[in-house]
Amino acid sequence: MTTSKPKELKVASLQLKTQKSHRENLEKLLAFIDSTNAQLIVAPELCLTDFDYENFEEVANFYSVAMEQLLKVISTQILVLTMTRKIDGNFVNQAIVIHNHKVVYRQNKYRLFTLGDETKYFTAGKEEEITTFTINGVSYGLLICFELRFKEIWKKLDGVDVVLVPSRWGKPRKMHLEVLSQALAIMNQTFVVVSNSADDDMASSSAIISPWGDSYMDDSLEVLESTIILKDVTKIRRMVKM
């Protein structure tokens, strides 16, 4: 059965600080999920554990703990986040999309950030695994933080309604996050939802950006909520043919 695309989508982009306690971070996320009527929730990259290389085995083991809880509570909503997983002896930073109590999409981080030592600890995903997916008639693409810098990945997501960007983007490159996110929305004529960490050394700059490049951003908030009008994608693509 084909699901018709909704006219609008209520989106929540989280802009959270990550505490040392993994369980505390999970409880905060669960509390927000319970309190919101947002249909799409995007959380910062590794928001439950940070990178925490010193306790990497513990971090990877927490994946199962978190998933058990999240799969129980996510019904009609869509939740997007990344977590560290250990697969066949290798650690990956995996984006996970949960809907209707199941994982409907996974994507391992392909472009690892060398300055953050990610290449020392994580195994990179494969470029061919970066693809698009559809939920309830709405098409999505996903970039994990540093991947936002690579135009060849933008091309792989051409044509989607919404691009999701869970991030832990550093404060010294704050302007880059903001400019690249807005440029992606304009170039691909798509909505872009950025969820970035609010840790002291992180940029914040979470945003919900329209295909025209209009950006809703407020670094003072833990949650940015906005209703996006999905027909704007078609409208702008007809107006400005690329």
C-alpha cells in the first residue's frame, strides 16, 4: 500500500549537552520523547555517550541498553541519532532511524574526522551504503557531521525532501557548519535539519532550514521545533529549475 505524503511535518532538532553519565543522557532523551508531539526528532551525534574513547567497550555495550528503551517508546514518531557499535570486532559510528518500534534505516559514518582522532578508533563506513530512504511518503537523506563538507555526498542525496544532519561540530568551525548547512538546503532545494551538540567546545548552531535557505536557529535553546511545509520543496524546484 502506498502512503501519501503529508502536507506538513512537525520537526524537533535537539541541541543538548552530553553529560558523563550515559544513563542520564538516555533518560533525558526519553523524557523529551515522552513530552513532545514532534513527528520527527533529530538528536546530536553520539548524544548519549560522546566519543569517550577511554571507555570505548562500555560505550559500545550501552548501544543495546539504549536501543531496548528507544524501540519501546518510538511508535508513530521518527527518531534519528547516532551511536557507537561494535560489529565483527570493529567500532563504527552508526546513524539509526527508528520508527514504529523498529530500525528502518542504518548508515555508518563514512567520512571520519581526522582531527578528532576518529580514524584511530572507528572503522569507516562505505560510500555506497549512503542512500536515501522513505517514511510515510517523505524521502530522506542523512549526513553525519563531517560528511557535510563533501559535495559528492550532497549529490547522492539529490531529490530528497529532507536531509538530516546529526553532528558534534566544534566551535572553532561554527561558521562552516552554518554556511554549509544553508548552502546544502539551497543547492539541493531541500529541507535540512541540523542537530548539533551544545557542549562547551561545540558550535551549537542546530537549525531547521528551508529549501529557500531560510534558517531557524537559536543557540540558547535545547530544542528547536518548527513545522515544515513539504510542498515547498516541489514549489521551489519548479520555480528554480536546476
